[in-house]
Amino acid sequence: MVIPVTPLQQNCTLLWCTATNRAALCDPGGDLPKIRSAIAQAGVIVEKIILTHGHIDHCGQAGQLAAELGVPIEGPHLDDLFWIARLADDGAAYGIDASPFEPNRWLTDGEQVTVGDLVLDVYETPGHTPGHVIFHHPPSKLALVGDVLFAGSIGRTDFPLSDHQALLDSVKNKLWPLGNETVFIPGHGPASSFERERASNPFVGDKVLA
């Protein structure tokens, strides 16, 4: 279930294991009443929050929600501490109530996170931010890619600590090998597939990166 939150319309994803009814919230950046309503509608038990990166629209209110639900936060990579530490300042700039927090677990390439019986593979995908990670569930061919890749576009690299070439490398070396049939939920906008983006994305399509 995708829940657009904050004035930036960031895709917060409520993902759950149908066998156990245990769920995780990926990137709950804000609009907590909207997120609470989605949890109630789904009738699931949230056991953790997982984060792709430290930008305010993705995690500005993650610490508040984790405290309220009594659940841990896993992710992103430690290299995004820079962004998480400045959430209050960024919140004032964007008019979003946000507060810094310390994740219970920083994630690194090759690790896994569990949601009920589901196992998600973690990949480091720097570029948009230095500590960006994505989550991949091989059995369902689904990836939560944050702001690395969008339908028809890619993540911005004009922020402090961004790296455009690193972003292109992340897409080519981390995302594409997961398989063309993989469907992904981006941090903003509609879902797409790696096959579609390789064929037509003007920034990272096969013809562009060749």
C-alpha cells in the first residue's frame, strides 16, 4: 500500500507479510494521521520502520512514529547521518515538523531485513545521498528504490554530498542486475519496471548508458 505523504508527495510504503500480518513502513516522512489511518485500514501490526535515505520527506517524522509505535528503525546506511542530524533545520526550511533520531540499525550492502516471514535484500545505492539503500524482495520481484530511480527519471544529484556518476553506477550495477521483470516503487510518482526504464528512461536507459 502506497501512502503519499508530506507536501513533496513522497511514497511511504506499507508492506506486510500475509502469513503473519506483520508489517513494515518504508520511508514514513510525515502526515502521521494519514499513515495511522492506512495501518488501521490494512489491519496489520507494524513491527519496524525501514528507511532508504535521510532526506526529510522520507524520514522527517520516522523517529516520532517509531516512538509512538514502539518499533525499531532500520536503515539507511551510516553515511546518511549527515542528513538525519539536520532534520530539524530542514524541517524549519520546508515547513515540516521533523526531528533527528538514531536508527536502531544502520544497514550495509548484502544485509537483509525481515518483515514477518518476508526477507528483503539490502543494496547500497549511493548518489542521490551517500547512504542511500534499496530493498529488494526476490520472490515477488519487487524493489523499494527510494529516490534512486523514477518512472522516466532519476534522483536529483544537486544536493550536498550527492554524486551524479555514483547514482548512474548504482542504477547500472545494483538495480539492473536484479532483473528486467522487477517492478519498483520509487520515492515519488508511479511505479514502473526495470525493463521499461532500461528501454525508455532518458537518463539511465540502455542506449544512454551504452
